[in-house]
Amino acid sequence: MQPDADRIARLYALFDAALDLPQAEHDAYARAACGDDSALHEELCRLLAHERAIAGRDTRSVFGSLEAVLRDAMPDAVHAGSQLGEFSILEEIGAGGMGRVFRAERSERGFTQRVAIKLLRQELTNPDLLRRFSAERQILAGLSHPGICRLIDAGALANGTPYVVMELVEGEPLFEHCDRRLLSLEHRLQIFRQVLAAVSHAHQNLVVHRDIKSSNILVEAGGTAKLLDFGIAKVLAGAHAGDGTATADRYLSFSNAAPEQLLGARVTVACDVYALGAVMYQLCCGLAPFDLQGAGAAQLETQILHVPPAPMSRRIAEASERIALNRGLGNLAALRRASSGDLERIVQKCLRKAPEERYASVEQLDDDVANFLACRPIRASAGQRWYRLRKFIDRNRLPVALGALLLVAVATIAGVLAARNLAALRERDRAQQALSILRNAFLSADPSRVSGEAVTVRAVLDAARPALEESFDAQPELYASLASSISEVELAIGLSTQSAELFDRAADAARRGRLDPGEHFHLLVMRARALYAAGEYERAQGSLHEASALGVELTPEWEVTKAIVLLRSAEYQQAIVLLRHAIESMHTRPPEDEWANSARLWLANALRSNGDNAEALRILEETVDWHHTALDPQHPRIALTRIQIAVQKRLLGRPEESLSDARQVHADVVAAYGPRSPFVAKAAMVLGNALITLEHASEAEAVYREAISIYQEILGDTHPDTLRTLFNLAEVIVADPARRAEARDLYRKVFGAAQTRFGMKSNATILFRNSYARTLLADGEAAAALSLLVSAGAQVGLDVADDSNRSNHIALLRQAFEAVECAVIASAPNPERPDIQAAPCAAAAVMLARIDAES
Amino acid sequence: MIARSDSPSCTTGGSKPLMNVSADKDITALLKRWKDGDRAVENQLANLIYPVLRDIAAGQVRRRGSQLTLRPTELVNEAYERIAGQKDVPWQNRAHFYAIAATLIRRVLIDHIRQRMTEKHGGDVRFVGLDHPDCEALVGAGNLVDWLALDQSLSRLAAAHPAVARVAELRLFAGLEIDEIVTSCELSRATVGRHWRFARAWLSADLSATATVADQQG
């Protein structure tokens, strides 16, 4: 605000007068003196408050000292033509965060040596730094490697400015070098291996670089890569030791600093491995692991500490074609193919958050890059627990991290809603960006969809809703777009009902607003997916229909969702056609792609349902092969598909193979995810089934119990998977004549839970009822069985039961009818048997008559 | 042991003539015009006096070695001694020199900082608002205070109340004590004290307001 003279004069007078009074009277005076002029009053109070805060303090402590700035500004001791020790300064060749760089030379016995002299910034100067520098100098000067820019000398100017004399490297920074020459990925990696060799040499001499970044890697015209500034970051960082890590790392490039560097933990070779991974990431896909543009410090920190970098293949999808062209590739799809798979795994292994999960040494990293270039299997895939999943299952940690991210997203949304003006569009992009980070985090964290209990995340999502709702009327397209993102997150973490509801609102808003048709289409497809997950099949169908009416070209996602819905209504062949077409149109997508993957699994499912078990097995085996081209062998998707293969072999009448497959995958997932993971439960369940088929009852019981205890812990007592496994257990136990009561008790429990959880029309409920009734009958409890089979729920269920459940039910009903001697009771009720009621018999008679009439 | 080396360009001793005669004349003429209110000559003055200031700074460096403490006051005083000690400089009043020196130091500094920021795309100079909790700890570290913002605040203040702003400029950029400002500005001690007190509170308030706005925009 530009103060005018009158106002300042007035303020001055009032301020002066106030300060003549005791401090306690300031407020009263200010109120009285300013009268109605509330702006003046406010300003006066501000001035008085500042006066109170700074009174008695040294000017320098309030406004800072001019000295450092002055010192920096004044003496220009080093410039072209000046002499620094035995070196003549020729010209300034660069200025950077650490200081200025000059080209210089010295002549010795007729031999001219050209060097680069780097003058560190004045602010970095202190006696401690110089001491440390001299301590490090010896070690650094000892590094002699063609890939390391050699340290020749170090010292300090008279004014204390430290300088470093280095070998002069005339080259351009790594990325520029590669991009300008349109170098292929292979060529880039070959240059990168030179860097690895240099870093490895330094590590062997116990020197850690600490600040590896593209600008520190120069490539000479002849193609030799040189790494600059070895060890300097350590000297600098050490200079600030004890005054907080944020300051310590101020001069380090933020994007390549490893999480432990940010946290101020011990810096080891693992930091360099991390930074090398970051360089390699960008070298391959053209983008830094984290998008640091416009992100706040806190956001950055959260990303570096907690968010796994997005796979390069996903980042490439958002990148510009230029990046592919720079690598001699025709388009982004080609680049994505080239940088997925092993390359992705190598990079990701470098970028793990925990130092011990990275390559243990640069040599190991180099081995893998060499393996990759030679098309050999890489080390990164061997025996490594799958990182992101482990992160996810580590429940205490992930929700906290994502919770923090969500808070950022929520705050951004709130900001958007507050703005409500033209700027909202830009803000929306930011919010969308925050959300897409989240969405990616969730999607990559939980491919198995077994969570549902991430309470922290859910609470934050719930908190986002009210802020979001405010835009429903005023900015429908904004609402649609944000709500759709949040819904996707909800769907990804298994909150399908909640997700479907929010998608409904989003679709509502999209209809009213002018949402981009493509985005609208996507929203409707995702809503269909959420509705399907929530069990609302008809509405899912409706949403798909609505999407297809938008006139946008149908996407593979639409086809997959449509096929899933068709499978529900047993329209297998149509579903198979759609899925095959969707898979064909997604053939360039990598195995990380959720849709490309699920299309294949659904196709196998559809084929199985259609009775084509051999083709289903072929698809599954093909899918696993495809997975192996890009995924870590320990990736849950591979485990889940292998489990399906075991199932499929059993269905094909190859139980021995099924059993050996199931044993193998069970052992693998235990090793990979630990004994309490949901994958272990799934594998145990399938293993149990194979064992039962081959009549290994006691071992089957043991693995079923293993699965049950995991499911109960993770999914709860009434989750379908828990109940299915309990049912299988009952089927094992019931075969043992000595344990009939135990089995009956289990059946009763499972049936009871299913009734509540799935309702009467569920085939699972009907199946469980039949088994329970069969056990009752076999144990001579015919009356109880009959009551069960003629209950209101049973009658409802019979009409929707699948063929086998229906015929079983009818057979059991007839058996019970006879066992209770209903015909006899109908003619002459037996007073000696009060437990036998006429009513169930009558109901059974009606049911059977109807069944006979229908057939 | 750390090698130290001096650049020959820094070793111009006190015995060596600082300026040639024509420069002296220029300075005399320019200073007179500046004193008479011609602010347009400030650039030329800066070009002439800046080398003197710089040379003095370099001399201090030489004399004291690496324990460099460049106090603006000493710098200004020494510059005055040197320039006034030469012949044909009519302004014997040290106070007038203080006034121009403070203005020049301020200009040189601000230009320098601006240039540095442009070089670094604004990324490397960290500014901290005065309401920052760690303000006191940070200002000790050097140019962490937003001198650009301070300069702008001071200009705003000068537009409305030049006398108050002048006191602040002398205090902040020439490092003068209240008594020296009293002599320089020919004002009473009480007035200088009140001016300074007001300027201090006003700048402080203005700077933290600016910092807050900048935070919100950023």
C-alpha cells in the first residue's frame, strides 16, 4: 500500500503520542484517537505492536546485517586477468548455487595446464568449513579416475572465500548431451555406466559424492563422462551440522536428495545409489522422479519421504512426444515399452525409500545395467520382497503418508472453493494434480483390492466431502471432476458403496455442467465399475448405457466393464468377444496397467464359465508370461494369476499339477509377503482345494485354518472369502464321523453369516443352506432340516438359484419331506411327536407341488 | 594448512593514487549538482564512488586477512577521509558525504542483489519475513533478510515522509549511529530518535505485511 504524506504524518503523530503513554494505555488511546477511521486504527495498532516487539533490540537483529551482503558485493578480487596463486584467471565460465567458476591456467616448465577454479559463495564461508576442506582435500585429490574430475588444489582467498582448483572439463551436462544427439536408451545407458564406474571408484576410496545430479555430470565431446564436485557437498553439509538438516541440505539439489539425507541421517553410498537412480530415471524417461515444479517444501518432503516415484511408464504417458524423439524412438508408446520391465525395476530399486532396500553397491547397480543391456536377467528381481505392497501392508505407515497427501489435496480443494473466480481453473488443475498423485499412489499400492480398512485415509476422504459439496451447485463441472477423482480413490481402497454414491453425485453434476465429454465418459465408466463392485449390477449397466450415449468412441475400459456386467447375467460369449477386443486395443499397455491386466483375468474367468477350461488356462499362462516381461517376479499380480492357474488345472482334471502349482505359489507368497498376507490366505485356500480333491484331508484342514485366520484378521468374520473358506473347512470336517457336531456347528455359523451378509438370493447362501440341511438330515435331525428348507428365505432363494443349487435343494427337500414322514403327519398328526409340526410339512408340500408343476 | 593467495588487483596500497584528476573534478561537480537536488546524477556518482568503496573494502581485506568484517560505517568514513583529503573537494562537511554514501551503498547493494537473483532465477536467495520465528537466528547468517523488500519499503516511506526515510537509510545502509545522523541531517537528537523509532516500526510492519502477501501468492 502506498502511504500518502498526510496519512503518514497523522500516523506518525499518533504513534509518537501513544509511545509517550504507558503501554497499558496504548489500546485505549488508539481507539479514542482514531475515532471512526478503522483503517487508521488498525494501522496504528500494527505499528505499536511492532514497536513493542522490536523495542530494545539491536537494529541488526531486526533488519539483519548488511555486512555479509556488502562483503559479497564489494571486493571483486577474482576476475579475468587476475592472479590466484600460481594460476592466471582467464575468464568466468559459469555461476551456480555453490559459487562462480573460472577458467584459469598455470605455466610450469613450458607446460601449460588449464584448470577450472570454483569460488565458493561467501555465505558458505566459515573457519570450520575451511578446516574441513583441508581435511578432505587429501582424500579428494587422491581420487584418480578418468570419470572423475580431479581436484588439484583448494584454498581460500585473503577474504576467506574458499576456492577449489579442478581439472578443466569442457563438456555439456549429461541430459543436454544426450538430447542434442538424440541418443538411444542403450547409448545413454552406456554413458551412464561410465558414471557408475567413476562413482564406484570413489566409493572404493571411501568417498561419497552426496550430490550427484545431471548438472554435475559433464560429457566431453569425445563422449567421456566426468563427474564433478566429488566430496564437496560433504564439506558444505558438514559446515552446517548441528543447525538443522533443512539448512544443511540447502545447497543440495532437492530432487536427487535421498530421504535419509532429508532426515539428516547418516549419509552412505546408498545416498549416491539413490541419486544415480534419479539421474537414470530422467535419463530414460525424460522426467524427474518427482514433479517438483510449483510444489511447496512440505509437499516435496512428503513426496520424497513417503511416495514411491510413479513408474516411468506411467509418467511417459503424460509426457510430450519430444522425449521419445530425443531418444530416437518414433512415439511415446515405443519409449514406454522400452523403459518398462527390467529398466523400470532397476530404477525403482535405486529409488527405494529405505537405504537397505536399494542396491547395496554401485557395482551391483552397474551389473544390472550391464545385464539389461545384454538382455540378461537382472538382480533387482531376485528374492526381493515386493516393495510397494510391503509398504501397503505395513499399515501404520502408509495411511499416515497418504493421509498427509490427502490433507494437501483437501486443503487445495478448499482453496479452490474459496476462490470461485477465473483463477479457479488453474487451481482446479492443481487440485486435480494433487488428487492424481493420490490416485496413482493408491492404485499402485493396492493392486489386490483387499484392504478396505485404511481408516485414516477414509477419515480424510470423509473430511474432503463437505468442502467438495459446496461446489455442487455453483461449479458442477469442477465438482464432477474432483468428485470423480476422490471416488476412484475410494474404489481403489475398497470403499465401493461410498465410491458409487459419490460417482452418482459426480455424474449428476456432470450432466448439469459442461464437463469435457471424454472426462464425462470416463466418469460414467468408473461409476459403472464402482456400482458393480457395490453389487448394483443393473445400475452399472445403466451407467454404461449412459456413457455409450455420449457419442464418444467406446474405450477398452468401457468394454471390460460391460463384459463384467454381462458375465453376471451369464452372457459369456458376448463377454468373451468384448474382452478379446478390449485386450487387442490395449495390447501396447504395460502389465502395470490395471485395465489391461484385469481384462485378461476376466477373459479367463469368462472362458471358464463358458466351459472352455483349456482356453482359460492358456490365457492365464499367457498372462503370467506377459507379466514377467515387466513386473517383479514377486509382484502380487503374478502371484494372483498363478493361483488362478492352479485353480484352472484342478478344474481341467489335473489335480496333481494343481496341487504342485498351489504348493509352489503358497511357499513363494509366504516367502515374499510374510506368513500373514492376504495372498498367503488366497494361496492356502486354493492349496486346500487341491488337497481335498486328492483326499489329503488333514493337510487341507491345516491350510484352510491358516487361510481363515488371516482372512478373519484382515477382512473380518463375515467377508465372503472368510465364509467360503470356513465352509470348505466344514466340508473337510464333516467327512470325519467323529466330528459331525463340529461340522454342523460350522455350517450353521457360515449359513447364518451369509444370510445377513449376502441376503437370501445369493447362491452362496443357498449353497451353505443346502450343506447345513444335508448334515442335519444325515444326523437324523430331519425336522430341523425341513424347517430350514422351507423357510421364507429358502423359497425366495430357490427361484434365483443356479441349476446345481436348485436341484440339490429340491432333492434335499424331498428327502426331508420323507424323513419327517410328512405324508403320514398330513393324514394323522402324531401327538407323541410334538416336535414334528404340520406347518413345515404343509409348506414343503406346496413347494414340491409347484416344482413339479414347473418341470 | 590452507593456501592463501592474494590477487594483485587487490593489492593497490593506500599510497597509490586512487583517482586521476579529471575524476576528482567530475566528483566535485556531480556532488554539487546532487546536493542541489539533481537526482539524475546519482548514476554517475555511483560509478565514480563505487570503485573507491570497493578499493577500501579490498584494502581492509588485505590488512585484516580472512577475519573480514566490513562495517558500512568504517567503509563510509574511510571513503570520506580519502576523498575529502584530496585537494579541490569543496564539501568539507562529512555529513553530506554520509548522505550520498548511504544512498550509493544502498543502490549498489540492491543492484547487486537483483543481479544475483536474476542469475539464479530467484531460486537461491532465501528471504525470510520479519515475523518468521527464527528471524533472529537467520539474520545472523547474512543476506537472509529481504533487502530488496526493505529497499522497496524504504522507497514507499520516502515518498510520504522523506525525512524519516532518510534517517532510516543512514542508519541501515551507512550504519550510522543516532549521534552521527544528528550531525548529518542537522536535526535534533530527539527528532532523529523519534524518526528512527517510527521508521523502524513502520518498516517492520510493512515488511511483514509484504512477506505475508508474498506467502499467500506463492
